Amino acid sequence: MNDGQRIALSAAVLLAAVPAGAAGWKIAKLYWDRPVRHGAAWLIAVTLALFAWALLVAPMTPVLAASLVLAGTLVTLTAIDVVVYRLPDPLTLPLVVGGLIVATWLPDGRLVDHLIGAVAGYGVLAALQWGFERVRGHEGIGLGDAKLLAAAGAWLGWSPLPSVLLIACAAAFLQLSMMTIIQRRSAFRDRLAFGGPLCLATWIVWLHGPMVN
């Protein structure tokens, strides 16, 4: 690919962020239970940022196209979870299937690792949710989070999952700390939409790899 083709493809990808973000907003509106001010603008802006990020990191191969699909889905899931604390099956389950399909043509070529990752990702958080509910008597981690981690395992394989969880927990801690400072009261007892940190962690590990190889 020559420089002119690379520039043209980059411009097309950045322009595609606008309809992709708008589509994410339309999907999110199906689940939002209240109006969200400037929701479309926020989703388009975040989608544009992730598309630009992918252009800087991903090779201009089918991996870039897969990255854009992943970005749009993660942005939409985050938007829904932040507003209604929900990660809908019509988005998380196709993301699992899509990850397994993408895994068949990734350079590592080990589909079994991605299958194990999907099962392990779901199993870890589902087991934590089961244990928390038995001890505390109410749900602590939603099964939507478990399905999202299953999607992360499908896209990444099983070995990067510890990095995904560590990054997600660090992002959640930082978010709660900032909310505590802004609100001038502890936010650590508040309900947290963990889907956003999980989406961010999945995206980082997808583009940059696990913390330890």
C-alpha cells in the first residue's frame, strides 16, 4: 500500500466514525430509560477517538476492520451500561461469536485458546457473582459483565484475561477515586457500571497486548 492509499484509507476510517457513532447512539436509545443530553455527540466523539487510536496501532489489514467493529460495539455497550447498568445480550453474545470468527484468521491461529478464553471469562465472573450473592444476599456482579468478559476471552484468548481484569479494576478504582474527589464524599459504596472499565481494558489489550507476555 502506497502513501496515497494509506492516507485515503485513514480518511475513510475517520469519516466512518460518524455513522458508526450515530448507529451506536440509535442502538443505545433502545435501552436508555431516560433522555441523555448530547448522547449522540458523545458517542460519535468517543468512536472517532477509538477509530483514530486503531489507525495508529493496528496494521492496515483485516485486523483494522475487526478493530473498528470491536470499537463501535464497546462504545455502545459502555454507553448503555453507564445509563441503565445493563449489558444487553443482543450485543454481548454476537461479540463472543464475532471474536471466535476473528480468531480463525488471527496470526496466532489457535482457536482453542479463544474458546477456552470465552468459557473462562464467563466462568470467572459468574462464579464471583454466585459467591457474592450467597454471602451478601444480593447481586454484586451482573452476568452481563460475565458475558462481556467471555467476549474479551473470545477476541483475545485465555492468557490475556488477567491483564484485562487488572486494567479494568485499576480503571474502576481510578473512576471511583475521581468521583470521590468531585463529589467530596466516598463513592466507593455507590453502584458502579463495570462494563465501561471492562470495555476499556479489552480495547487496550486487543491493540497493545497483555501486560506480561
